[in-house]
Amino acid sequence: MTDRKVIGIGSAESRKGPSEGHDNIFAEEKPIIEDFKFGKETASVFDDMVDRSVPFYREIQRMSGEIAADFAVSGTNLYDLGCATGTTMVMFDELVDPGVRFVGVDNSDDMLAKTRQKLEARKMVRAFDLVNADLNQGPLIENASVVVMILTLQFVRPMHRERAIRKIYEQLNDNGCLILVEKITLEDSLLNRLFIKHYYEMKRRNGYSTTEITLKREALENVLIPYRYEENRDMLLQTGFKSVEEFFRWYNFSAVVAVK
């Protein structure tokens, strides 16, 4: 599945993208809690979901875009692996050289449809492709100066993660970077419990009920499997990245830049 669009820049209002629904997927008790899925229901409320569920989500996107702009080279590709509804590409479009082609990769047709809708609303002036692919099979990238994985690697099965990172490293251009944002766990059980408690308090401040928090946690239990920050860092260094640095941390969320 591939799209490419070359049309004029839209207004600030159009860059916000189409209006999205309110996330109430887990508002009511269910007899059976199925594993979390990135299907049509999730895609329809995803932007509201991440804005209310991920601390400083917009700031993480902005910081990631600034770093991406430092490494992106005109005539190369920037890959957004696990692009979801395209928020990252919209944010990065304001910061990254227009000669850089964006490639959004996701394994959900519903998410890619939202991405396409959002990029068309923005009227983005750059070449871009949207690709349906399963990262558990290993990402395929070419001529990439930047690869972004924002809250994506945590959904790749643990048995496939090291291979995925190794493929990214091998296919990334020299002096290119990988930006990795992840929900993490901690080795210290006391601090891990406290950080999770404060995270759930944040979700309550953003309007989620105890029922919603509990049901979503159960739905994600076998789908989102976080690593410790040290595990992610060691995996990146062992793969070959010469520089690995954390540029954002909020309790159990971490953002890292790794340079080849």
C-alpha cells in the first residue's frame, strides 16, 4: 500500500487534521477483556487516547522532531515505524528539510487510512509513502537518515526486538539516527509501583475512570511488554550504535536518540 502526495501547504487549522472522537473504549465493564487491537475503533479515537494517556506527548513529538531535523539529510528517507495516525509526520513536517521523503509504516490499514486523511488535510508539500508492514517480520528500510519509533518497539514481540533493532542499524545510513520512545519498567519494585501509581493518577486527571484504567491495563497485558531503560540502551549499544542518550524521562516513559 503506497501513497504519495505533492501539493501546497495548508493553514495552521488544517495542520491539526480531521476532528477525532473521544476515547471511551473501556468506559464500560465487559464480560471478556480481549487483547488490545489497533483496529477501526482504536484508530477513530487514537489521537485523543495518546494525548490523555502519554505524558507530555506533544512535547515528546516536538523534541523528537528537532532531533530528527538535526540528522535528516535532503535526498534521503525518514521512516516512522508504527506511524499510527500520522501525528509524528505532521509535526516533523514543520521541522525537517522538505527534501527528505517521509515513509510511514504500520500494520493497521485503519491507522494508515487516518494517516492519509491527516496528511491530505495538511496538504503536505513533500513526497511521502504509507506502507503496511509487520515489524515483527523485521523492518525494511532504504536510504534512511532517520528512523523513528515512538511507542512502537514495546508492541514488537520480545523475541523479535533485537532483530528489528539490528536490521534498522544495518540499513540506516552512516551518521543517521534512531529515535526511540518507550514506556518502560524499572528493576526496583518499589519505585516501579510508585511510578505506575503516579502515571495512573495522571490518567485520572485527564478524565479516565478507574474502570477505564483497569480494563485497558488488562487488554494491554499481553500486547505491550515494556523493557527497562537499561535493557533498551544495552540493546542499542550492542547492536553497534556509537552514541545512545536519553533526552526525555517522565516516571515510566523514556525517549532516546541513538546515532550510527
